[in-house]
Amino acid sequence: MRHIISILVENQFGVLARVSGLFSARGYNIDSLCVAETEDPAVSRMTVVVRGDDRVLAQIEKQLKKLVETIDVEDLTGIAHVERELVMVRVKAKGKKRSEVIEIANIFRAKVVDLSPDSIVVEATGSAGKVKAFVDMMHPFGIEELVRTGKIAIGRSLNNNEAKGR
């Protein structure tokens, strides 16, 4: 089963290595990992996507909570959340091809972020499926380079009815 784990940690040297070490020590490959400061520069959020059984991931979650630098750990898999990915793609685009790339970008609500005489860089955000579909549409133009963030996710706020059931 795929798990999306959100981990709040103190923004300190070595924390990423300790957290990723917990997964690798148990033989879990991390599918994607995004780390950045939160609204508080002293705190970072790690979004880790990993596949594995619930029992072992529960054990990893407990061990993550034992790390001194860990503030909070939440498995977003079973709760309401929003997830997105970002991709930037540089494709070959001269003449008529350039307008075709821009037209496809507009359909995907993507944004042109750089132009050169021979290529164009477009960024797209959305679900993993949307990002994959966008990349698939760019392949015929000739992808020169592609960079992708992996998943980021955030829990949805609870309304009164959901809060009562919790």
C-alpha cells in the first residue's frame, strides 16, 4: 500500500539523513521525498511517499516520533488531504511547434517560465495523473530535460461533522 507521510521536524543539520535512514534500515525505498521550510523557518516539513504494509509503517511512525528533532508525524493516507506535484519540462520548440506547446500548456493550466530560440520551459502542477498526462503530451516535441518534485500533501481542515466523528 502507498503511504503519504507528513513529518514536521526541527530545521537542523542531519535530520533528513536520520529520517531517511529509518526507512532504508527497514528495506523501504522512498518513492518521493520533498523537504522545505514551513511558515516558521525553524521548522521543516518532509513529505515522504513510500510503499509498504501498515504494520511496519506504524513501527516506522513510532520511531520517527522518538527522534528528538521530530515535532509531528501524520500518515495522510487514510484521511482527507490534498496532494500535488510540480514538473518543469524543457522541450524543443521552434516556429509552429512553439505555439503548439503553448496551446497544450494552456489546456493543462501550465505556465511558460522560460523561452530560448530553440526551446521552451513549461511548469505544470497538479495530481500525479495530470502531471503524467502533461509529460506524455510533451514527449512528441522532444523533451530535452525534465525535473519533478514528487508529491507534497496537506491535510484538509475538518468541518464540524467530521470533527465529531473523530
